[in-house]
Amino acid sequence: MNVQKLIFLSALALTGCQKKRNAPAHAANPFDTTRFNTQALSAEDKQILAKATGKTAQPVTTKEIITRFENAKERLHIFCFWNLLNENSMKTAQALNETVAQFDTNRLKTIYVNMPGLQKMEDINLFIREHQLTGETLVLEKGDVSFLKKYVKSDAPITSLPVLLLVNQSNDVLFQYQQPFEAKELKALIEPLIKQPHL
């Protein structure tokens, strides 16, 4: 009788060990971040990510943006103007982020400028964290955006996004685009500029 009990308890213990060995790795790790690496986050995960300590967008004034244009020297500066309410501009921001990761950051700098609109800072921060935007991210405070007309020569309204400005004041480089881009198009646009010996 004791032998039967011993065999039964041994089998039970082995079953328990097997279950523990087969448990998912993240179950033992309370700091697991793989849950955020999926294409579609749950509403709960989005809320956690938005409120987490991490990269945040910085509010700036029109005057500060103009100063940044004037001081965009020594390397190529790419200003990407976007807005959460404009799908094309969000896709272009993601494509730009994907593209610049292929280049030496000593030769270029990326600045994402979120244009004024009915957006919450929490939602903007969620976007830049969810899509891992690596460049500097700014939020233009509400105000007059007509200053962009000085740099963007287009018949389209200045609020028509996305707007891309490629600037290097050291070499009088200023290219402006008011259209959506895919990653491969951006690579073809940027690569010749940063490979120039004088940049």
C-alpha cells in the first residue's frame, strides 16, 4: 500500500515539474516588454505605454522652431511635420524613422514636429513610444503656423500634411516637400545628400 502511494506521489510531482518547465518565459518576468512588440496593442497595453516613464514630446513655440531652422548646421537636419489626425503624415513619420535607422546619425538629425490640433499629449507620447520614433519629437503649441510659408513653396494650404524640410544651413541645403513618402522613397531622397563629402 505504501509503495502504491509512493508511486502515485512521484508521478504527481513529475507532472507538476513538467507544467512548470513548460510555463511561458514571460510569466516569471514581471518586467517583460515583449507584450509591447506586437503590431496591434490592446487598449490596456496602450494605456500602460502612454503613462509609462519614457520618451516624451516637448512643447515648443513657433519662435523656437524658427531658431532650430536657422541653427540647422554641420549636418543634414530633417524636419517632419505631422499630426495624429492625418494618417498620411503618421505613415510618413514612421517611414522616416525606419529610413534614418539605416544611416550614420553623425551625418543627420531628425526632428518630428507635431502640428497644433485636437490631440492629447498622452496620445502623442503613445504614438512615439509605440512606433519607437528615435529622433527629437516636438509639439508645436497652438499658434500661427504661417511661418512655414517662408520655407514651403506650394499652392497647397500650409496645414496640408505631411511637410518635410531637409536643411543644412552650412551648405545652403534646403529641400521642401509637401507629400507623403514611403521608406524606399525617403532613402533615395536622403542618401545622396548625406554621402556628399561636404556634408
